[in-house]
Amino acid sequence: MTVAELLARISSAEITEWAAYEEIAGPLGPARGDIQTALVASTIANANRGKGPKAKIKDFLLTWDRRPQTWQEQLAIVKQLHARMTRKKGGDDDGETR
């Protein structure tokens, strides 16, 4: 279906609502890649395990956040990532980038 065909059948407001719902609930549709990947990962883990407990699909399944992050939480994450990427070799961090 083209974008024009889609917009003839559904409003942009409804598309926006579905996009927001997907952000909260995770991917829509029957072919969720995260479930398929978790199945493959658990199969490989179980085929290569020793005598330990069997891995379950849920052990490898992504957990979707049910609550969007605030801008303050996002800013704190960006600051942490920036600090890690700009840290000088030798462990001395004065905040300067190279």
C-alpha cells in the first residue's frame, strides 16, 4: 500500500496515535523480530549448554518500556555517554575532548 492509499483510508491523526501506542507497547503485528530472535538465541544457548538449566525464550526477549523517558532522564543518559566517550586514556578526566 502506498502512502497516498494509506492516507485515503486512515487519517494522519490515527497514524500518529498508532505510532504512539507502538512506542509504549512495542512492535505491532504477527511477525515480531524480537520474538523470533529470542527463539533462535535460546535454541543456540540450549544446544551449547552444559548440565545447567535450560534457557527460556523469555531470557532473551527484549523488555519494552511501558513509560516514556522524561527529557531529564534522556539528558542524564546523554551526559553519561558523553563522559564515557570523552574520557582521556589513563583515567584522568578533566572534561576536555581531544
